[in-house]
Amino acid sequence: MAGFRGIMLNDELRFLIDGLKVGGLILFARNIETPTQVSNLCRSVQEYALSCGQPPLFIAVDQEGGPVARFRPPHFSELPGAPRIRDAAEAARLAEKTAGELTEMGLNMNMAPVLDVAPTDMASIMADRAYGADPERAAEMGVAVIQGLQENGVMAVGKHFPGIGRTVLDSHHDLPSFDGRREDFDEVELPPFAAAIKAGVSGVMLSHIRYDRIDSEWPASLSCRIALGLLREEMGFGGLVLTDDLDMGAIKKHFDIDAAVERVLAAEVDVALICHSLDALKRAHGLIQSHLAEGRFNGEASVERIMGLKNRFLPI
């Protein structure tokens, strides 16, 4: 899944779709002006994918509300951040409204809800984005958002597995590590994700945090122990697994794209998210092709999960 520059179908997008065969695009503020412009953009990229013999694209956005909302006034609705939402009924109503606006413009995936639990006794990196310090409340609110989105045509992606609420370093800039005990994870971080899985969430986004007592070598987004062992095998998640943006400092400052791609494939992650660097996208595409052609990894299960969601949510 690729980020891109521009507000309309252009040569970069044509290359991403026909040259690199990306499975999805993600929009940022740089791609957004008005509802009509976004609608035209989404329609044109889907039409171009079809003309190239490609399946429909995931078209995603981070529209959590509060500080992380790519669609903002005056042309788009104002969404309150998670800490300001009173109850699950309000969360569901806002999610339904968001889904209506996104589908009207042609988007089909929202990188929400945030399922992180943010304690009040520390400067949590997620303090202004999480539903609070209570895992039960985070679970209830998250499920309401998932249902509000998915019952109205938008895939929900819960994040940031297995939980970043007890970290203070921003992974956009560098690689945080967390030394929490597994027992604490079971009590604090994991219940909202377990509830989301039970509710049928379409996707789960992996964090760029290294959880030292689970895997002291690799961050969650590149970790077989976390993506495959904990999320898939222990928690039974059969949906789409995505990395957070591999262009973020937590990855780029510590791992080259070759290592990142190899780890993504080894962990059976379905979607590598690269939001800014066209060079990284080109390199990742070539590496994935060569690794699969050499038989080092098998991508068939990922293809089945991807196409299962596209058949369910996108017109094919």
C-alpha cells in the first residue's frame, strides 16, 4: 500500500498501479482539497486499475478524529478525538457518519479505531488519541467504531498491535522499546484487540515498537513472534495484517528496506505500508517479486486474505 503525491491521477499513480501493481493507496492531507476532487481521484485510480487488469484498490485514510484526521473543515466534518467521545453509542454514530462520507468519496478503508490503552500516570504517546486508561472501555468503544464503519461499507483497521499506550517515544522519529511483562499485556494491552477480533475487524496494524520481553530483536511490524505467533496463532486473527508506515524513523533509522521486506514476508504480514518514498516502494516491489519467485516465501495466504476483503467490500 502506497502513499503518493498529487491530487489527481498522474504519472506517479499510473506507475504505482501499472508498474508496481500496488494493492492499495493511502491518502494524506497532501492529496485532499475538496470532496469533489477526492471523489474524482478515487474514481480515476480505480478505473485505471481496472483498465490495467488489476483488481480494485484498497483506498485508505487515517480518519480517527481529533489530532489524526486527514479530512478537516471547512470542506469536511469535524470529528472529535477519542478522549472526547462519551460512550459506545456516540462512537458508533460518528463511525457511521464517517463511513458515509468516506464511501461517498470512494474510500473503502479507515485506519481506525485506535485500540491502545493510555495510562493517566505517564506521558503516553497516545494520550490524545486513545479511549482512555481502561481496557474494557477501549474494547467497547473500539468494537462500536468497527461495527459503525464495517456495517456501512468501510473496512476498519485496529491499531497499533500489540499496544503502544505505555510508550512515550514517537515511532515517527525513532524506535521505542517497551519492557512490559507478558502478564501485563494480557491484562492491559490485548483485551481491546481480542474484542476487535471477535467483532470481525477487517485489519490489524502492527506497531513499530520493540517489545523486549516478547521479541528483543525486531519491532512488532517485523516480528514473527508477534505478527505470526501472538496475533495469528495465539489470538486467532485471520484478517488482514498491515505494517505501520515503513518510512517512519523507527524503521528507517535502524533497518534497511531489504531487511524490512524480508521480515514482513517471514512474518506473513499481508500489507507493507510505504507512505513517502518512491525509491523504497520500487525496492520493496522488486524484493517481494524476487523472494516469491525464488520460493523463499509463499504469498498465497496473503492473497486469499486480500482478495477476500476486496470481494466483500469492493465491487469486482
